[in-house]
Amino acid sequence: TRSALLVVSGVFFGPLTTLVAVLVSGIYRITLGGEGMYTGLAIIILSANIGLLWPRIRKSLPKMPKAIEYYILGLLTHIVGILCFLLIPWPLAFSIIKLTYIPFLAIFPIVTMVLALSLDNQRIRLKSIELIKNQKVLLQSSLDSISTMEIFVLDFQYQYLAFNDYHKNNMLKYNEVFIDKNMNYLECIDNEKMRNRIKYSIDQALQGTTYKQIVEVEFNKSNYIEESYTPIINDKNEVTGVTIFSEDVTQSYLHQQSILKLSYRDYLTNLYNRRYYSEELERLDNHNYYPLSIVIADINGLKIMNDAFGHEMGDKLLAKVADLLMDAFVNDNRVTRIGGDEFIILLPNTSREHVLSEVAKLKKSVESYKVMDMAISVSF
């Protein structure tokens, strides 16, 4: 076992540790004395050096499994050990070799292989632990460096696996909870409506679906957050948890909504425009909205108004008619301007008879107004 320990020490623990082992075992062998002292010292020194040189020797060998590699290491070491017996006077050397070659060539290489494999596995395990530790530190540092987005990871029981400082601070600020790993995230949320919404989203991700949405914060109206729920899938294609990203997007969302609103509005009358009309008509073309009535309104005399009094007065006429239409159909609010003097009103779940009655009233109301002493006239 001495040679096996020394060669493995050289491979795994380096020169200093191996030197200590050589000195201890060498001094002990000298104290034993006898004719085999020089042989023993030679085995000690050569076994240690084979271990220390093995990384270089290994480079010259073809690629092979670890078990075979360490068996070859043990076999080489103990072949050298047998040769060291030649330092003993003859014929005693022959007698010793005859007695020891079987364990030296059959058993000790296997002992060396098993010992080396054990240490190799231990080294891999320690490296893996160190790697995981470093990755955790790096991951946590990366998470905490993001100061505008909540990031946290949950398992199947909605328990925390990881979270960044921003999320931790927000949970303390809005829910008055000091969160920690293995705590149940849903149990930390006070607002029931918010808790139910988030649970539904998490459950979607736990079923393997990436889920993303922009929502208005339940306890802080007019504030919007963008949430992303992403399933964590292992190498067996199994969902093991969910990663959640949550960011306040109030300013960008409101800006986007204002742009979207402008894209659907007529700048002059603030009514919906042709784009909105086309999309809404397609949406309403569904049996759930039948009967669907459509009213087309056309201003009479707009060109005369523009020619006689200028486009400023013509715009005033358009604005006035738009206001009258909005007042008449205020409960529905699907009044659109699709052209220069043309308006369309979409009335879902409204019968022809009801619309005819309402339009008759509206026509009388419109004709009672004047612009530049000209009575407003609209064809329906």
C-alpha cells in the first residue's frame, strides 16, 4: 500500500505533500533496516516521482477512461517496484520477486486505481461545489445589480429559490414582509385580487408556458407593471420552477397608450378615425352584437362654408356636428369621422326601428343650430 499511496499522493497533492510522505515513510524504512532497506527507499522515491511526473506522462498516452488510466499508473508503479527488488543480493532477490509478483502485478494496480478514482471523484465533487458556489455568488451579484426590475425564482410550492434586493425591498415596502428563501411567495401578498392573478400566471408557467403581460397594479392604480413568467426546464425536459421578472413600465406604457390613442383619433374632432372604424366594424361583425346598425351622416354645404367663410369656419362646422353626434350617442361612443364631411356611427345590439327614431330626433336637434347664420344640415 505504501507505493500506491505515494504515487497517488504525487498525482493529486503535489510536491510538498508528497515530499512529506516520502520523508516520513523513508525515515521509517531506514529505522527498520535489513537487506531490503535500499529496495524500500528506491520504491518510495520512484513511486513518488512517477506520481509527480504522471501529468506529463499522461499527455503522451491516447485518450482513455479514467479507470484504465489509473490502472496503467498502478501497473507502471508496481513494475518499477518489482525491478527495485533487484537491488537485493542474488538469489534472495529472485525468491522475493517469486513471492511478490502476483500481488504487485494483479492486486496493487487495482488498489491504486480504486484509490485514484476515489480521489478523482472527490476532486471533481469539490470543484463542482466551488463552481456552484461561485455561480451562486455571480448570479446573486447579477440579480442585485438590476435596480429597476424585480427578479425572483420559485419552485412548485411557490417557495423562494432566489430573489434580488429590489424585489426584497419592494416586498418589505408594499407587503411589510421580510422575505427569505423557502418562504411561500403567495402567502406574503396581502391583496387577494393580486394574489389570485399572480397565482394564475405562475401556474401557467409551471405547466410549461411562458407568460407575459402588462397589468395595472391592484393597490396602486394608474401604475403599470410588465410581468414575465418563464418555466425552468431541466435536462430531462421537466419543469422544476418558474423565473419571474417584474418591471414598472408606467411611463412607457402611458406614452404608448397616448400614441395608440392618437393613431385612432381624428385630430380635428377628436372622434375615432377611419382606422378605428375598419377594425371595430370587423370586430362587431359577430352574432353577439346583432342586430348591428350603421348610421352614415354627411354634412350638407361644407364646401360652400369653406368657400364663403374660409376653412376655419368649415372646421368649426365639423367640430359642432361632431359634438352633436357625440351627445346623441354618448352611451355607445362609437362615432367615427371617416372622411372630410362624412361620419359613421356603429350601434351594436340596436334595431333598425330604434335607430330610425333616434336619428329623427337628432336631425331636428341638428337643424336648430347655426354656424355663421347658416343652419346646419346633415343627411342621415
